[in-house]
Amino acid sequence: MAQQDKQRITVEINHKSYTIIGKEPVSHVRMVASLVDQKMNEIQEKNAHLDTTKLAVLTAVNTMNDYLKLKEDYASLLGSLKKKEDQ
């Protein structure tokens, strides 16, 4: 990936600024950051005693769990579509 293809964007997550560098559109990066911030806020509301590291790890675990469930659902839907096509 060429350096000129990358862009820098500063986002706020959990009241801290982070500079993200990548090829994704600015709107996509902002949406991802917003979703991470929302998930962290949701977890922090239920566990106010968590420090930032533990909050970040729980957010990552919850997000990966959601991702794996969606991936399984997607695979199941693809399987269903294939069965219908084969009939």
C-alpha cells in the first residue's frame, strides 16, 4: 500500500483522540470509531469500575463475538441459498 494512498483521520473514542491511518473512506472510519465508542460506553455503563485497558479488552471480546455470530449467520444463509439453487 503506497503511503500516498493512505489518509489520516482523528477520531474520539472513550473521550480520547486517536489518529487512524488507512485507505478506508473517512465516513467509514468515523462510523467504525463511533460504533467502538458506543460499545465501550454501553459496557462502561454496566461496569463503571473498569479501567481503560479492561474496558478495551471487553469491548474487543464483545465485538469479536458479534462478528463471529454474523459470520456464522452469513455462512448459514449462503448454505440455504445454495440448497435452493440446487433444487
